[in-house]
Amino acid sequence: MFSHIMIGSNDTARSKTFYDATLGVFGAKPAMVDDKGRLIYMNNGGLFMVGNPIDGDPACHANGGTVGFAASSPEQADAWHAAGLAHGGTACEDPPGIREGAFGKLYLAYLRDPDGNKLCALHRPAA
């Protein structure tokens, strides 16, 4: 359904440190940087990009928006969360753990990146 996700940053060097660490937990290589300074991560057919807004205005997070990353296990989600906290992210929502709802049991870990974007690592346990 999706071809890519692009989020804004006011400091792409800081974002590169954060996302190289957190996306590295999922097996992504460090970002490629294009000629416009945008960070490009490719992994498992997905494309995630970070850059300064094209309009020149400051980047801001999407209130109510969340970018979710698939984790292969609760341990991988926890490692992603720990890497984010160690590289400038902040915890948000409840601590990592199982949540139950309309989609059944999900293991979720939430962070905000250094620019305030809300992120989630999600693992779907076997039924």
C-alpha cells in the first residue's frame, strides 16, 4: 500500500545518529544522504526518509500521527526502544509491552524522535 514515508527534521545530523541506531536494530544500513541532504533508509522493501522541509519552514511533528515499524519479536522492539532512548529519543505512551484491543494482542514500544515525531515498534505475537 505504501511506497515510502518522509518526515521532517530541523537537524538531519542529529536525526541520522538517532535513526542509524534505531533502524539498525531492524537490520537497516546507515542512511544514504542524497544531494539535498535527505536521509534515505531502505530495508525489507520499505523506504523511510528524513529531511528538512522543502518549504523552508521549521519541521514539526504530526499531532496524532505515528510511524510504525515492524519488529520481529518483543526483544527486538525493546532493543529498538533502548537504542532510541540512548540516541536522543524520549519515551512516550506506556512502557513497552503487550496491549490488547480490536487487533488482538500486540507488543508495542513507543518513542518520540529528537524532532518530536511519534514512532512505534510493533510485534504481532503468534495467536
